Amino acid sequence: MFTAVAALSTVYPTSVQAVPTRYQYTGNPFSAVTAPYTMSDFVSAMVTLAGPLPPDFSGTVTPTAFTFSDGVQTITNLTPNVTLMFQFVTGPAGAITGWFVSVQIATGFIRTTNFLVPGIHDQGGTETGFGVNFDSPGTWTTVGAVADTGSTLSLMTLTLMALGVAARRFKRAPA
């Protein structure tokens, strides 16, 4: 029985897959605006990566999914013709300590940073207006692992197969 389970585990190793991880950004209200933006608007984001950011990381990443909003527009990975840049720096525990993130479409953009652009942290802009947050960056939090129903289903199938093999073995055993 254990040989069959080990063979199936080797053929289909679900546990070695990276666990998609979601990060959330919450900015502070804009401190300078032109219509249609207001001083109540702010940048918010949800970013899903294929796995958690490692400790002491510095570099660019490509998200598997993202949603950015600035109170006027929302740009996602499903929005056509998006130009993007995701650059992160993490500390010893893997928490985001530095970032430059920008998503842009033909009619607008949303950016957040705590480096590269001194004093400017969050920006949103359209063809008709803009909002900017000066000297008050928001925060990134790790929301956690994203549910991966494919791996869960595979692991459950593997478990049921192993139980079936075990039940057969016990049925065949002499009384």
C-alpha cells in the first residue's frame, strides 16, 4: 500500500507547487487633487503572486492577478493593454518594506511608491484630472495564501486512491 501511495506522490507532487499569495495595499487619502478626484480618494490594491515574496528580496515580479483603484478608475489584469511595473523590496521576514508599482492604460494610470520619487507616494490620473498623496505612504499587508482548488482536489483524489488501495489490501487479508 505504501509503495502505491509513494509512487502516486512522486508522479503527482502537489505539495511542491508554490502557494499563490495575496498582498493588499491601502494608501492614505490624496493631499492634492483636481476633478474628478476628491480628497477622500486614495490608492488601494490587491496583488496575487505565484508564491510569497522571499526574505531580503529586491527586484521585479510579475503578478498572476491584480486590481488597483484610485477612487475614480479601476485597473485589473483583465483590463486590455495594461503597461505594468511591480518592484518590491522585502525585509528579513519577507514583509514588503519598499515598492514601486505602476499600472497604466491609454486613458489613465495608478502608481504607488515609497522610493524612486521623493515625496510623492500615491498617484492616480486620468485624461481629465489627478490625485496625489505627498509624504504619507500607505501600507502593504500579506492577506495570505490564495485558495487553490486544483491542488486541493488533486490531494483529495490522491488520498481517496490511497484509501481504496488500503481497503483492497485489508479485504484480501486472510481472516
